[in-house]
Amino acid sequence: MPKKLLLLILMAFSLSVSAQEKFDLIIVGGGASGTAAGISAARMGIKTIIIEPGTWLGGMLTSAGVSAIDGNHRLPSGIWGEFRSQLISHYGSQEALSTGWVSHTLFEPKVGNDILQDLVRKERHLQVSFESEWKNASYTNGVWKVGYVKNGAEHHLEAPILIDATELGDVAASLGMPYRLGMDARDEIAEEYAPEQANDIVQDLTYVVTLADFGQDSDRTIPEPAGYDPAEFACACAHADPISDDDPTLDCDKMISYGRLPNGKYMINWPNCGNDHYVNLVNLNPEERAVEIEKAKQTSLRFVYYIQHELGYKNLGIAEGEYPTPDGLPMIPYHRESRRFLGKVDFTLPFVRTPYEAATPLYRTGVAVGDYTIDHHHKKNPEAPAIDFIKIRVPSYTIPLGALVPKDQPGLILAEKSISVSNIVNGATRLQPVVLGIGHAAGALAAVSIKNGKSLDQISIREVQQALLDQQGYIMPFLDMNPTDRHFQAMQRIGATGILKGEGVPYLWANQTWFYPEVEVTEYELVSGLKSYYSQLDGFWGASGDYLSLDRLAVFLKMIDPSLTMESLEKSWIQSDLAGDFKAERKLSRREVSVLLDQVLNPFAIPVDWEGNIKR
């Protein structure tokens, strides 16, 4: 071969294959969790790169068009709370976001992407490679090697930690990691509402459409799609009250206004026999997935035609300029379900419904909170076993850190909808603010591991939780406190120890757990909680049901720390900026007890294992 030709070939090859770049953290997927993880880690000084196949950030929040937030209105945790604050600033008020009856927070997808892009641009430790297709990943000698393709060129990355934030858990699957898919068997998962036999039936996905109101005199009716049959959508306007047994009422305006967005736009996603579409994409190859996604898109176009032609909303047409796509539709479908990989712990229904009575205290390891009820979509698959999800009432909850860490794959963190949860619980953990919280926690976990030079197995759970608190995140799902409260962190920390517990209330579509900061504490409640941590109180039965006073608190604390005095307790009171006079007979609130325990004993510093058990 002539030397000149050989040189040209080598030059071409060098252009198509980049040098290996080194990062602290690689995130595959710039969806809701991937974006949150990148921001979180970068803020902790971690050199991070996100590999994203599209041109937007936010995934289901933006690229899939699911821009009506489900839940967490009173739990503005971390990056989710920051994102919402940016929306409020953009639109002018919280009220300006409450345009549809399904949510308190509705926004235009393009605006959501712009906000996330702006947040990412501000992080000097964070880089995003858009229009980049992840191809392979391998882990050897503590180092991940990841390959991706951008503009026809191959690129190679190295990092000690990798986060799988893909929509369907494709990275973890490529490594041969075992996973669950579809409904779990009742006995296997220990959930009474699960079907008797396991199956591979996943939730319906949806190709969301964003419509705009072009004025009453406009006719934006699309051409009749192939295979159109109005009977397919005959019950779309039927609305049943999920709390009562009343018969459904027909109200098409209510169906349309469900997802009304600011500026005269509408999110079309949800109706009982609307544009949900059943297909299990997970184990299909990319070409097969593309075929099935096109079918889902056609389902949505048929529904749009039904809305325009049959229901008479001719003035509602596909929004122009909302998405950078030729057809004006979102870039990706809304995936409600993914592979669910096996983690250090498995987050199942008992830990959600009754966290303080469950087999192990997973709540002590919480890192991401949610309050939306368990919600599944199976209307488009007649083979799906009937499960009465309305009866599965739960309080607000916190996801344990161990659900993000695989059992047997070092250096990998699970995010998005691929964490270790049951099929039923995924119906709650899949929702937008929770997935943002999962990503936020994944980024903090990666940062703690990297900064300490420790493997994921060896990190301090409490250190990860504290990192989240420092970024205004919630680790406990208490809706009656807020990061702006000067005592927020102390109450969150004491709540995470379980010394003082919350009270869960399943309530409609925004479930609750109350801490009751201003309620007085009884002696018995306090001592019962302290006994879990301090052996000095073993066998002690001198705590009454009376409300706790300062002098009695001093008695109990002195049993644990003999050096304690009323003077040192008063000093902690003043340093913590607690209100009111420091008097021996003062009855103490849960806020005051939390702050003093946090200051004097610091039980949060006592380490816990993945299951929340205290390390002795």
C-alpha cells in the first residue's frame, strides 16, 4: 500500500476515534434523574459528564412532554424544589403554574428544558455531550470504560463511577445484571396485592401530545390517521371519582383541561381510553423499539383526530415550535416502567405503607421523598391481571439509599426507574419529582464515594444524607417543614434516626407524613426512641406519659452523658436560636427536642447499615 494512502487512512481513523477522556463520574442519560445527578455531583466538585442521545435535558419532564408534575407540591426537595422555583420565576407566581386540575405545577416543556439547560451551564464541573449514542461499558480494576458515538466519531471515557440514568436501564442490562420486569409474584415479593403468578406485563406507555389553542375560528384538524376508529376512544371523557363508587360522568371539557398548561396549551396524556399504548419495549433491539414507538405515536395521532373531529375541539392543534421535531411531537415516549435491578435492599410495599413497623428500618436510610399515590396504567392491555390500586393506600415515603446500589456490580449506581423496587411500588417512585430526587441522591452518592476514595459498599449513608440536606433536599417525607426553616436539618436528622417518628396519613392523591414540630413530646416517647441507640437506658422504666420538661430532659440525657449540665443544655438552646425562655419547667415541643438532641447527643452520627440497622 502506498505510504501516502496509508497516512490518509490513519488520519481518517484518528479523526473518527477520540482519545480516552478521564472523568470522576459518567452518567448515561440526560433525563430527569441523569440531569439531577449531574448537577448534584458537580456542585460537590466532581468532574462529571452526561451522555445524552437527544438535544434536550429532562427526559419525561420535557423531551416526553409530561409537563404536569405528579405530587411533591408540599415536598420541594432539593433540585426538584429549585426547578419549581425557576418555573415560578419564569411564569410570575405559583398560581400561574396551577392551570390544569391534575397538578399544582404545569409548564411548557420547552420552558422546562431551558431551565434545566441553564442550571447545567452554571456548573463548571459538568459537561453534557448531546446527540451522543452510548454503545458499550465495561468495568475493570476499579475503572469504567464507556464508548459512545457522536457525529459519526467514536469517543471513549474513563471514570471510577457510572450512573445508569437511561430510560429503560439499558446500561445495567448490557452488563448481564439480573433484573425483574413486569408484575411480581405475590409470595415472592410479599405483597398481598400482587398477582399470584409473576408476568412480564409492564405499564402502558404514552406518546404525549402538546396541543395549543389557535382560537375558536381556527380549524387545526389533522388528516384522518390510518386505522382510525372512534370506538377506540369512546370512554375518554368518562371520569369516575376514585374515592367513591359513583358512576363515571361524561365531561369532555374536564378531560381536556386535565393537563392545561400555561399560554393556552394542553398536555394530552392519561384519559382512560385515550392515548396510552401497550407495548413491552424493554427486550427489543433499537430497530424493533423504533417500530413500536411509531405505533404509539400513531395511537396518539388517532386520539388527537378524535378530539378534533368527534369532540369538536377543532381549534386545538399540535403546538408549533414546542419541540425541535418535524411533526411537532415530543422526541421520546413516556416510559412508566423499566427493568428493575436488584439492589442492596428491595423497596417493597410494606416499607412504604408502614415504615416504622416493617421488618427493617429502611426509612433511616432515606434519600428521596414522594407523596403521590401508587398509580398504574393497564387499560390498554386486556391481559393485565386486575389489581385494585385505589385500595393500596400509602403515606408519603422516603426511598432507601440501598435501592440505588446494585448487589453485585461495583462502581455502578442505579437511577431513573431502574432502582430496586417492586412492580407495585414503582407506580409511585416513577413520578417526576421522585425521579429527580433519585437522581439528586445518585449524584450525591457518587460524590461522597469519589471524594472519600471509598467504594460504594464502604460509604457512610449518613454522609450522603447530610450532603442532600446541605443541598436543601429532604431525607424524610415530613410535609410540615421546609428547608427555609432554620431547624429543618435538625428535625430531618432526628426523624431519620427514628427517635421521634412521623405519622403517616394516606390522603387522596397527595399522601402525607406529619412530624408535628410544635406538638409537645411525652417522656415515654422520647425514652422509647433513645433506647434504640443508647444502652445506658436499657431496663430503665422511669419515664411517664407526662409531657417532657427541660429538667426531665436533662435527667434522661445525663444518664447517657454524665458530663451534661443544665448550663451546657442552656448553651445549646441559645446557640440553636430556639425561641422562648429556658426554664426548667418548660414543656418541650418536638422541634425543641429535635434541636437539643441533635446538638447534645448527635445520634445521627451513629452509623447505620443498608437496612437501617444501627452499627454497633
